Amino acid sequence: MDINVARTFLEVVKTGSFVNAAANLNLTQTAVSARIRVLEQNLNRKVFVRNKAGARLTPGGEQFFRFATSLVQVWDRARRAAAVAPGSETVVTIGAELSQWNPLMRDWLLWMRRECPEIAISAYVDAAERLMEQVQEGSLDVAVLYAAPARPGVVAELLFEERLVLVRTTPSDRRLGPEDHVDVDWGEDFAASYHAAFPDTGPGVVSISYGPPALDYVLAQGGSGYFRMGAVRPYLEEGRLELVPESPEFSYSSHLVYSTRADQSVIAQVRHGLHVAADMLSSSARGESGAPRHDP
């Protein structure tokens, strides 16, 4: 099947009409209709019901929609792999949650370019659930994320263990109330553990979905919140933050996941580099120095 047919189908689903899809794809409405007609002939069923309001999926269209995105992504990955950059032997596709990029993924990328220059790299940022889906369906070779639920055909292994700790701004004689606590979205597991530990605590006045800007806000405004120990350690040493005594700590471990269908020789090099970067990060978080301890 012409992959452009699948792209056109997805654009109609996204925009809700053949007219809008044609405008976004820089095609005529007749060309969009022709592509959808080819798709329906190949599937031997209608995929859209058209009316004055636009276009809506039929039951058959809803079933095809489940696979259309994967078709396009796998094609794009295959096209990139076939067009390997000059001087490269292969390409690896890797994704990570945004909070994994600095410094872990940055250090890994530097290590890969230094130690494995023959491997081209395509890197992406996405949400954890989507990354897991892409690894499972084969459009990503590797992903780095915090929560790694078991999935068929996917290997998950621990990269490093991190702690989420409750900190507050100094001086400690300044009284902080519930309104000074900033809620940070560390995922469902953390939320469940947090509410179990603080059952009487309501939602915060300020809630931020990403750790770094939440920490910047607390440092500027004053307040408290749960943050990664590695992120707050410099401020603890400077005296700008302090740990809240007797507060519970929560695990926030980083995981490497990869597909069993990926090229395992390439995966071995990627894994080694990620463990080297993770060991550097763990040593830094503990205030240690020296070479990484990971032995491949």
C-alpha cells in the first residue's frame, strides 16, 4: 500500500474533514478523496462516513486507525535506516522522557559519538506511555524512562536508582504553610505513594508537571516540594534548601527498555553507553568522583 494513503487517512482523522486534510497536505480535495477510495478498495470496506459536518470513522475505519500510525512510523524508520548518513554503518532510534535528557541522555550522546562514530542516531522526546508503545511496535529501538511496565517483546532493565526527597527553602525559622507546597507530577506511582503517606493533604495551590521549572519556582518564591536528590544536592550544599526532617523518600528509578527484535549487537553498544552515563550520574549524585564502575 502507498504509505501516502495512510498519511492522508490520518490527516482526515486529525482534521475531521477532507477539505481541511487537503489544505494541510497541499492537495486538492479530489486527490484526497481518490486516496481514501484506494484505501477503501484495499480494505474492502468504508473507513469514513461523510456528511455536512465533515468526516467520521466507520467501525472499519476505527480498526484501521489502530494500525495506521504504526504503519507510517515503521515506514519512516525503515526509510531513515536505508538512508544511513555518510560514514555510518547503521542507525539507532532512541526516545526518552524530557526529564531524562539533562544530563543522562546528553552524556550518553556524547559518549556514543566518541566511542561509536559508526552508529548514526535518531533521538526523540515523548511521554512514557507513547515511548513504550513505540518500542513494542518496533518504531523505536530503545527508550529511557522512569516507569517501565512489563510488555511482551520488550526487555526492561534498571539504569540507576534515584530518590525523590522533600525539601524546603531556608531559613528554617520561616514558617511554611500548605499553600507553599508545590505539587510536581512524578507519575502515578509517586502520586499513590504520596497520598498514602499524606492522606490529609489536599491539592497544592501551585502544580507543575515538570521538575526543573518547579524547582526554579520554589527557589525563587520559597516553599517546599518533592524533587530528585541529584537535582537538589547542590542547593542543599549551598544552604538554599534543606531536607524536611523525618519526611518519607520515594524511589524514582530510571530504566532502559528495548525491543527483542532490535539489532542486539547495536543494542549492546547503546546499553553500555547508557550504563556508563548512568554511573557518572549516580557518582555525581553521591558527590563522588572517579571513573564509572560499570563493567560491560
